[in-house]
Amino acid sequence: MNLANRAAGLNSRRHADLPRLIMITDRARGGDPLRAASRLPAGSAVILRDYGHPDRARLARDLAALCRRRRLILLVAGDARLAATVGADGLHLPEAEAHRARAWRRRRPAWLITAAAHSLPALWRARRAGADAALVGPVFATASHPGANTLGPVRFAMLVRLSPIPVYALGGIDGTVARRLKGIGAQGYAAIGAFAGR
């Protein structure tokens, strides 16, 4: 069963206005982001990460056009000005920059703003700053951060339960391991490699 089907089957305390599935772009691991995004179910989100892309602005414009056609949500990671320029639906912030959510929330109240978080204090900081949701991980071993400490399903479930904002599982997520997280209350799944070549 693929990740989109697993996300559709989540029985959580989901917020209806938030996506269940987030694809994160990464040239090195995720392949062609436009091709991968074109296969996402409507209502899913795409986070343009690819900080080192040689023409990130062009990629952002192309993704924005595709997301509008396919009814996908586009968030730009770490660059609110680029998000505003291309008409993205919001912003994703690294954990160390989650405090910036407050200023952008005032300027762009309709934006979806997510933040990365790796601990309960980080989840509370993201909430206080005005983030709508957090991507928490790595839950499982991931090629993005080889050798990084992982949360595992038990610690991840604890963070979901105690979090003041909706949480997405990130790190080593694919259709196979996602079933281990079913029923713990996560908003959804975020992944890179699960969409490569699909």
C-alpha cells in the first residue's frame, strides 16, 4: 500500500483544513519534483526545500503553477519573499527559524505556516510563534540525515499526544512503515524518498 493510501486511512484528530500528505522536494533524493508532485492526490501539500537549487525561483514558479492546476498546497521552505512572489499557499520554517512565523502570520494571515520540530519544547515554541502545524522527526532512520537519532513510534506517539499543534511524521516514512503510526493521532505524513520514481 502506498503512502497516499496510508494517509487517507489515518484515524487521527486531524484538522480538516490541513493536508494529510506532504511531499518535500530534494533533488538529490526525490528526483524530479514536478513529476512527483503531479502524482499526488488533490489536497496534498508540497514543500519546496531544495535550498541549493541553481534556479530555485524558476522551480518555485513551475511548482506554483502545477500546484494550482492539481489543487495542491505549495509551501516554500525558509523564504517567505519567494513564497509571496510565486503566490504560494504558505511557508515552512526550520526549527531554528520558527519564531519568524509570528511576523509572517501578521503579514499573511491566510498562509499555512509549518515548522520543523524535534522535541516537545520546539513544538510549544512553534505554537507560540503562530505555526499551524509541525513536521516532527526523524521518526525512523532516513537517508536525509544518516546516523541521526530517531524517535521511533513510541516517542513520536508521545509527542503527538502532548503537542499543542497538529504533527506530521517525518523521516524514513513510506507506505510500509506508515502503518506502524496508524491510530496515534498524527495529522499526516511528510516524506521525500517515498515519492522518488513514482
